[in-house]
Amino acid sequence: MKKAREHVIKAVEPGSIAEELELSPGDVLVSVNGQPVRDVLDYHYLINEEYLELLVRKPDGEEWELEIEKEYEDDLGIEFENGLMDDYRSCSNRCIFCFIDQLPEGMRDTLYFKDDDSRLSFLQGNYVTLTNMSDEDVERIITYHLEPINISFHTMNPELRCRMLHNRFAGEALKKADRFFEAGVMMNGQIVLCKGINDGPELEASIERLAGYLPYLQSVSVVPVGLTSHREGLYPLKPFTKEDAEEVLDLIHGWQERLYREHGTHFIHAGDEWYLLAGRELPEAETYDGYLQLENGVGMVRLFREEIREELEKAKEQEQSPGAEGRRVTVATGRLAAPILQEAARAVEAQYPEVRVQVLAVENRFFGERITVAGLLTGRDLKEQLSGRELGDALLLTENMFRDGTEAFLDDMTAGELSGALQVPITIVKSDGKAFLEAVLGLEKEEKPKTAGTEHRGKQPYEHRP
Ligand code: SF4
């Protein structure tokens, strides 16, 4: 029989209930209200009570029984060593578009781990394919009201789904979404579009079926497959062209109009990459229905533009001035976002003629030129392409270039190492207009940027990015 996992406390939030109870890192949570805790789903369900009895074992073996009276949904402020409080489940698919299969060899082992764990959907907003979700998990999600569940649908054609995910149970797994719909569990959906496979009429049919899950399925994003130059031996996928992007946008806009008329929501959203590829203007802010899929790169560009405009207006009213006279900074980014940042830089310069902002587009030689998002740039590419250039007072890099919660790029180079190599201070900037303007003007506070994991913003539109 599998030995029950110990839930060791890693950290206690200052000012939390756990701190008041004198819990400390190294303590072990044994049970809640007399019940053992199987995993993080159990934990969140069990602590949602007004009265709790915790059994905790201290490092010297002494057991403490603690009684707590709290508001129903108050968190205890405990972080466990294992965030899932259980083993991580790896995926049982072999998707033809999997990004992890396209990683170059020799990267850190953890980058090759393919997760498909429904508990991460609830905890971190990850998208799951449902192929790995047991009936018991489905029931627990429904009973414990854990929502929204983020689902990678890709297609609603069961037979095609089996082929795309290389899993003969992938079509059948869609029935779990029926269960969530019947139980009124909120969901978000994602479609990674592959040229000639799940686009065109297949996409049309998928949207029609997905719309049947309204209102519990709140939004569905459509993002283009990410293709690196490391696809030897993999399914021959073709990149989308400008004309393809236009067709995808026309199809999605047609559905948006129809669904907005019928349901008052736009529901299906094209990732920003489609607009940039097609060279089309981005939709107005209202079209994004409250930016439900920012983490999938849907609406980030529109939101950033709006934020820059608002921040510049605010700064004008407050007569804010730059932190230093004649400030010169460089912003390095991927090819995709470079024109947007150029536009923002010109707007800042128009308001602050004494400030100069240079925007440099860095080519992704590590993953291949087709990967144009900033979030997949490596330290090595930045170092090679920025060496010897005049970078000014600071180099600004967005936080999505760094692995969650660290200052290390995907290839393990750190911001400090890059700064040393380029001989320029580096500022890591949150992906929003306020942070951008403050960093450009040299007004940023000491506060560290939040990680993408806590803010759910700044990830890239790829299935299971490393
Ligand atoms: S794309 Fe996701 S679900 Fe598919 S094989 Fe890769 S890790 Fe697994």
C-alpha cells in the first residue's frame, strides 16, 4: 500500500492564522478535523470551515492539537513543501504539437517534465486535457466547488482529438466537460491551432459545440501552435502565414458577433499573435470580456496600450518628471512585441523629450526564428545580440523572460550574469503599463516584480511551456 505522504510546512505567512498558532517551517500537518489530507484539493476543502481542529507534529515529535475559529473561507496562511501535497501527475498524451518535445537537448531535467494534473488547474491556472483526470477527481472538483477548471480542448471532434493527442481515450475524455457543465462548474477553454488539422471547418464545428457549454464555459482562446527548429522526427506541422491568420480572425470574429448577439459575451478569443501576424488592428478592450485569458496571451497587447495611455495621462496631471535628467534606457524583447514597445517608447518620448528609449528586437536563435515571443528568449541570445551595443543607463527586461519566482532565464543564465557580461544594470519589469513607465523614467520602487505564477499574467500562448 502507498505510504501516506507527510505534509511538511515550508513557510508561514506573516500575520496569518498559522503564525498566530505558532506553526513553523518543518512542522507536519497530520489531520484536519480528524481527517487525513490526501492532497491539496482535500486541504482546501477541509479548511473551508468556521471551526477547525488541526493535528500538527513538531520536529521533536510532540503533537499539538489546535482549535481554530475563523471566517468560513479564511486561509490559514500555510505553504507546504510540496505544493500539490501529493506526487505530480505526468501526462498520458503524446500531442503532435507538444512544445516540450521541441525543446533542444541538454536543458535542466525539470523543463522536460510533462504535467497534466487537474490540481494544477485549480492551483496555478494550468490547462489540462482531462485525459488524466479520474472519475474521483471529477467528483471532488464538483463537490468541493473548485473552479474554474481550465481545459485544453483543441477540438471537439473525438476522433480527431485522439489523433492530435495521440491517446485513444482523448475523445472519450471530453465527456468530463459534460459533467462539469451539468454540475455548473465554471470552465475556461483553450485551442492550440495546427494548420490543416483542427482549423477551418473543424474549428468552426468545435466553436459551435463549445458554445453549447455557455454560460459555464466562460471563454475559449485560440492560439497558434508554437514551432521551434527542433522538430526532427516529430509530426510535420506547418507554420501559419499572414493569410491563414486573416482567415482565422475572420472566422473567430464571425462567431464573436453571433455569440454576443445571442448570449451577451464574445466567448471565443483569438490570441494576440494572430493580429500581429495578420498585421491587423487589435480589437477594442470591451471585446475581451474582462480579459479572462490574459495568461494565454489574449488581450495583453490591448491592455498594455490602454495602460500606457492612462499612465501617461496620470503622469502629466501629477507633473511627474524622470528620476534622472537625460535618462537613456534600452528595452530588449522578442520580435513579436517589439513594434508594440516601440509605439509605447515613442509615446513616452513625446511626453518626456529629455528621455530616450531604445527598443531592440532579439531573435530567438535558441528555439529558432519562428519563436518570436519575449517569454522564450534565453540569456545566451540576449548576451550574444546585445554585446557591444550602447545600452544606456539600464536594460529593461520583462519578468516573463524569467523562470517563475527566479531571476534565471530558461537556459539558467541569471540576470546578474547578463548584467555583468553587458556591463549595464538590468531592471526586471512587470508586464504592465505602470511598471513599464516607471522603469523607463527610473522611478521604480524597490518592490520586486510579482512572479507570473502569482499574477497569471505574462505566460506565453503555448501548451505546457517549460
Ligand atoms: S502538450 Fe501537454 S498534454 Fe500534450 S503531450 Fe505535451 S505536456 Fe502532454
